[in-house]
Amino acid sequence: MKYWKHPLCLAIAALSLAVHAVPNPENAASAYQGEASAIDPASAKVVRSPGAPDLTEAEFEKAKKIYFQRCAGCHGVLRKGATGKPLTPDITQQKGQAYLEALIGYGSPAGMPNWGSSGQFSPEEVTLMAKYVMHEPPTPPEWGMKEMLNTWEVFVKPEDRPKKQMNDLNLDNLFSVTLRDDGKIALIDGDTKKIVKTIETGYAVHISRMSASGRYLLVIGRDARIDMIDLWMKSPGKVAEIKIGIEARSVETSKFEGYEDKYTIAGAYWPPQFTIMDGETLEPLQIVSTRGMTVDKQEYHPEPRVAAIIASHEHPEFIVNVKETGKVMLVNYEDINNLSITTIGTAPFLHDGGWDVSHRYFMTAANQSNKIAVIDSRERKMAALVDVGKIPHPGRGANFVHPGFGPVWATSHLGDETISLIGTDPDKHPKQAWKVVETLKGQGGGSLFIKTHPKSKHLYLDTTFHPDATVSQSVAVFDINNLKAGYTVLPIGEWSGIKEGAKRVVQPEFNANGDEVWFSVWNGQEEPSAIVVVDDKTLKLKKVIKDKRLITPTGKFNVKNTQHDIY
């Protein structure tokens, strides 16, 4: 039976198990796509469940693999829910197989991928996954110090590394670009627009972070592998490597005065924990579990994943977002053997965020709570919890001076077309501080990143996940000094000159001078992709970077902007 003829399609709008999922550009037919998990499905212990439909071992193993590849990133390894809703047997068995097949087959307006009707799952696979989520979830193994040390390698000892920069690169304007499906990053010269080299990394690098000195580039893949790249080498290359878990998203280095480059921290999705390492070698020093009670219901959660991590400029501390519990941990590293941790309760499902312009206040999204938590890093407390639009996803956000309300920080949203502007100056603009002072309307929902620069008068946002190809292949631009005029649309996908594929546009990133904006035109692994460079002053096309090595480019991180938290 074809899914679009199934009688249960009428019930889709009312489905309550809807989730948001992140797209995989290899499958551009559906509006939304799930991300693959780095967890090895074969490592999970199989648990047979009463009340669930019978599955052969072969069927169970196949379904387990599909789940870890497509579903775990949103629903969690243990299916307790996060960005996506919980899918534990007490819920799924009560919904029943027919309901689950309809949900998996058609998706929902709230963001659940339409796996069946898009052709990503066969009808047999839709049925299989409906049965599978009615079983108890398998549990992957833990990952401790022994496992980390077994993966830790130092390729070039600190004493054998250069004492000064040995190449002619303008490091300030160097870009680290994630080649998601190729397991590499590309170092691109921002002046010449040429690829300096590509470097093998872990699976699907999530972010690149600069050390405080601007010398070391740290990248972390979804498989929890960290690669440390020395940009001073004649040919920049890896000097150390470690795997800090089975699945991860975040890495950061110490930036407080006197501790520059001393420590590196990384947070894992599985096991739920973070690891502090030596800043020059990545030797693991301390592992801290994040399992614990949720901030709202005070219920134990076995899988509170570590999302964004940011380095404090006010104290020798790392600021760690614990997604499911809704707690922000201020981890003081003055005494690495006696860690002091201040825990701040905010709202569940903490995700991404960045600094206000003063680098005192951490603005972080509690995405499924539809809130922005404001953390005062100087006073070590929450300054405010601000209601915003549906599923805020700011990246690191955007800071600028509003013509009427003074300094603001902006976030766009995955779940609606709005852009929330939050006042950030409690000293000179106290009435506007920690309030949404204005709400703009963009092209639509599905936005991942919003960006500006201190030297720019423009505010850019993508709509990568919007179901309309015209929208997902373009960006909206606001004039900061005339916000009421609305936005201008830049057809980035069209400018790329690429004819085939989804051509989803993702993540505006400025160059060091703040006069260029770079966008990824994101296609499938077997399709051409590109980076489009726009002149910020004129909003005209400046350059299209094409290269056969640019396989699924996604995140782009300028060295200077990343090093100094400029956004």
C-alpha cells in the first residue's frame, strides 16, 4: 500500500510524538532528515521485551542499526527524549503499531521526518521500526579512562613542535570547514579562497574550536574523536588525537588569563559525561559524569548529554550545558585534582548558545522549552530565563546595537519564522535587559544559524531545514539600521551555479575583516557542493569556491572570530 493512500494519514496533524530531526544531505527528498549516530550498533546489549511484537534476531539487529543511524541523535540512545520526544516502551506500546507506522511513514508538521513517504524507508522498514521501538532499548557500553588512554596518541611532542609560525598563512583569516560525509576538514585560505589542505578527522566533525593562543585547532567528530591540529607547522597537521566517548558534539579550550591553552574539555553524548584534558597533548585528566536529576521534575535521567561548552573570561572555568537535565555546570579548573563545580538550574533541553557582546553573559537555548537562559559568568548565577519563539537554535547567536533598544543578542528558530532580539545591557538599558525587545519575521522555520559582525550593518540567517527548496536554498538579510524594512533574499543556491541536488544553504560565517560572508551550499556525498562568498557591503556575489574535495561542506569557522568569540 502506498503511504499517501493510507487512511491513517488523516491523523498526522494530531500526532503527539513529533520530533525535530537534523537533515542528512544524502537524502534530499524529504523536508527533514535524521542524523547518523556514531555509536556502533553491534556494541549494544539486546533486551527482549514483553508486550512488543516478535522480531527475529536479524530483524532486531537491522532495526537497531537504523535507529542508531537515524534516530538516536534526537530521541537519545536510551530513547528518553531530548530534541525529540521519548520513545520508551511504556509510550510506544500504548500508541500501538498502526499509529507508529503512520508517524514513521508520514512524519508530522512539528518536524518528525516522513521516512516512508519520502522514500527513505521502505514499507517493510517502516513496519520494522514501529515494532522495534516497542522493545526495550539496547544499552551501549560505558567509556572510561582505560578506553580513552587506549585511543590517545601524541604524534608530535610539545617540545618537538615549532617555536614560531613556520608557514606564510594569514592564520587570522584561515577557515576550518567541515567536510561532513568525507570524515575530513578543509583548511581554506580566506584571502586566496584556495584549499590549503584537507585533514582526516573523526566522523562528521561537529565543530572546530581555536585555542586561546590561536595556534591549535581542535575539531571533534560525532564519533567523539578529537584531533588537535598545529597551525604553526610548515604544513598544518595533527599533533595529538583521542576518543573521549562513543558519541559527542562539543570541545573547548581554557581562555582565562594565565590558563591559556592549559586545558581542553570535551563533552559526550554517550556516555553522558565530560572529560578535561591537557591542553597541549590531550592526555585525559578528569572525567565527570552528568547523570542526575532534571531541573523541572526532579526525576533521575540516565542520559543527560553534554551540549554546548564555552570558556569563561571571568573565572578559570568552563561553562557546560547538560541537555536533558536543564542544568548549566560552571567547572572551575584552578585545581584540576579538586574540581569545583557550580550547578545552575535553568530549563530542560539545553543546546547551543554564545556570549553577549561583553563576554560576561552566556546566552543559551533551552530549545524544547522555547527559552533562552542568561548565565552571568561573573556572578555565577542565572540572570534571566527569557521566553522566545519555537525551538530556538542560535548557533552562537548574533550581537549588534539596535537603533532603538541598544545592545541586543539575536536568535532564530527551527520551529517558526521569528527572530527574537533580546536586550543585553543591564547597565545603560536596564528596562530592555533580558527581555525580547523586538520580534522579526524571516522566510520561515528551519533556521540553524544567525550571524552578524561588529563591522557589519547586516544580519544574516539561513533556513536550512525549511521544506520549500526555494527557501532552504536562500538566506534572509536584514539591515540592522532599518529592521522594519524587512529582509532581502539572497539566492545563494542559485549563485553557486550547481544544477542538481538539494543545495541546502547553511551557516553564515564572516571573514576576519568582517567584509565577507561565507555560506555552505550543502549537497549529497555524490553531488557537487560549494562555498559561496558574499560581499557584505553590497550584498553581491563575490566568489564561488568549488573543488572536488569539498564534499558536503557544512560548518565554517574563521580562526580569528572563533578564537576571540566574535559574533
